Amino acid sequence: MSSCCGLPLLECVYCLACARWAWKKFLYAAGNESENWGLASAEEFEPVPRICRYILAVYEEDLRNPIWAPPGGYGMNPDWVVLRKNDEETQGRVSPYMIYLDHDNADILLAIRGLNMAKESDFAVLLDDKLGQTKFNGGYVHNGLLKAANWVLDVECEILRELVERNPSYTLTFAGHSLGAGVVTLLTILVIQNREKMGNIERKRIRCFAIAPARCISLNLAVRYADVINSVVLQDTCTLEEKILKDPRRLYAPGRLYHIIVRKPFRIGKIPPVVRTAVPVDGRFEHLVLSCNLTSDHGIVWIERESQSAFDLMMEKEPIMEIPPQQRMERQASLAREHSEEYKAALQRAVALDVPQAFSPSSYGTFHEIEEGDDSGKLQRESPFQGIERGDDSGRLQRESSPFMLPNRRKENWDELVYRLFDVDESGHMVLKKS
């Protein structure tokens, strides 16, 4: 009798749990993720619509007779295209890409298109990964995307260096959509690590725009490179699971995030697009929000359209072109300081949350370098956490009382222990390392 009564009760519990989950998902909107972020300004968001059009142009076979061009065209001069490579020329190692010398905006651009559903090679790149497979630069990255980025750097290093040296005042920009966004993210980090191959280009002249990016780098890397890498996401994105933050192997969208919001729950139709931005640590996009707009929100065509609409609205509210040049420069300097402060706070937040290796020895620079414009890429004796840790001449950290103080010794996790004790032989079997 008790078992007969227990079964309906158990079913009711399951039904209530499922109903609660469905109700939470129904009430959740992508805008919830960024509701506490600040609004993006026209100055910082200005390159995004143009970058989207350049990525779109990679899909064209003939830029002089474009098929997919948005109203007003791509705004490109076909004579300034340095090179283009299709699927055959990339040998399936990476999606087609283009190098463009943008004289109007003093920019050297490498743009990579997104996933081609008809190409098995693109899926091979995307699926070449598993949790914690590839350690890189003190964190974890997507294995297939890292291979693709390495291939692009090996093939195009010389021509990029030549363009950088020939145009010393130009910015070096990497841009991509979806799969391509993941590749340019890792390509940007590789270039920062190997700037001598690019004529010792300053860090401040390197930037990346990842449009609707694939999750490609661990949280500590996503925060550390937020001064260089920018991710742009349209509307339906993800929800946050707090437990995921505790897994250092999990991959995330990179860098500073720009979230374009065009819909709200319980509203029929669209709203005027709003762009919010932040360098989040404990609220970074992770899971897809299922909706009827999921596919279009990921498409580069719609992201270009909505980003342009958002920028036009920003210009109506703050017409930056009408501001005197001196005042405009002051506003840009103020914006750079605000971003630098937010970047510092994000790194400190990462340490406070005990995100593994949030601050690790690497050539990603320090706050002092960013503020002073010293982009040599070498770690200074001065720590990024000034007032939290100070370095002596031997390089050992002197501890001070602080809520952000790092523990004296981190616990070695299982993966680190395995890497330290074992090697992999030629047949792929793990063998104990010889002392």
C-alpha cells in the first residue's frame, strides 16, 4: 500500500521540478545576463558595424560585384584587399579569410568567416576538442581552434609583419564570426606572445573583434586578455550556472563583452537596440537560451544590421562627430581610463573568486604597462595587483593584508598531478616518468 502511494508522490515531485525549471527558462531573457552592465558609448562601439561588414565581405566571391552586401555596400575598396584565401587554399585547416589594408581607418585587418555547414573540414575543426584537452598560456583553450590559429600565423606571418612595418601608425585588427571568431581570438593571443615576429608591434596596436564567438578559452584567459579582445553577442545567449565557474577547464566567450539587446520578455516585437558592455567574471555567457530567434541572432547578417542600428541610435544621443577634436580626444582618454579600471577590477574579482591561475606568469602585461603605454609584453617588477602584492628583486611575492590575497599554496589538482608523474609513450599509453 505504501509503495502504491509513493509512486504518485514521486511523480508529482518530478512534475513540480520540471515545471519549475520550465517556468524559470520561460521567464529568463538574454537581457538578464547584462542588466547590471554599463551602456556602451558610440566611441568604443563605432568599429563594430564596419567590422561586421568586412567579415560579411569574406563570403563574397567578387567584391566588385557583391551579392550579399547590406544597403550602402561594404564600405570597402577592392583595390585595398591584400589577399583572399578560399577553402582550397586553406586546405581545410581554417575557414576562408581575407587581409585588408583599410587606409580610411588606419587599420590592417585579417577577417575570417564563420562555419560553412557544407564543409566537413569546418566541423572537424569545431569538434576537435574535449574538456581540459589543451593547456595553453596558463589556461585552457579549444584544441581545433588553436591548431587553426597556428596555421594562419605560420602562413601569413611574413605578410602581416611587412604590413605592420610599412604602416607603423596602423592598428592590427583580427576579426571573425562564429568559428572564425574563435580562431582570431587564439590568433590574437599567439601574436601577443610572439610580437617579435610582427616587428615588435606594441600591444596597444593589437585588437580583436569576435562576433558571436564560439567558446574557446578558459575564464582566466578570457579576463586577462579583455584589454585586447572584444566579443559581440546579439540577444539570446546564455544563462549562468555558478558551479561552472569552479571548473578551470570550461571554455567561455573571450574578452570584453558587448551585448546587443533587441527584445524583452512579454513584449511584442522588437525594441530599439541597446548595447551593454562589461568584463564579467561571475556572469559570463555559457549556455544557449532556446528561442525561435536563436539562429538569426547568431547570423552575421543580423548582427551587422542590429549593430548598425544601435550605433545610429547612439549617434543621435551623442553626436561625436560634432564634438571639437580636442574634446573628442579627452573623451577617448577618459573612456580608456574607465576600461582600464574595469579591467583591473575584473582581474581582482577573478582572484577573489579563486579562479585558478587568474594571475599567472605570462607576457600579458601589467596595469602599469597599459596605463603608461609600455607594451613591451614583459612582466614588470610591479604586480598588476598594486597594493595587494609587491615583488622584490628576486621575483618572490611579498604578502600584504588584503581581501584579494592569493593563498600561499594552491592545491594541486588531479590533472596537474598526472602531468607531473606520467608521460605518454609512442603507442599512446601513459607511463611513469623516470626520475
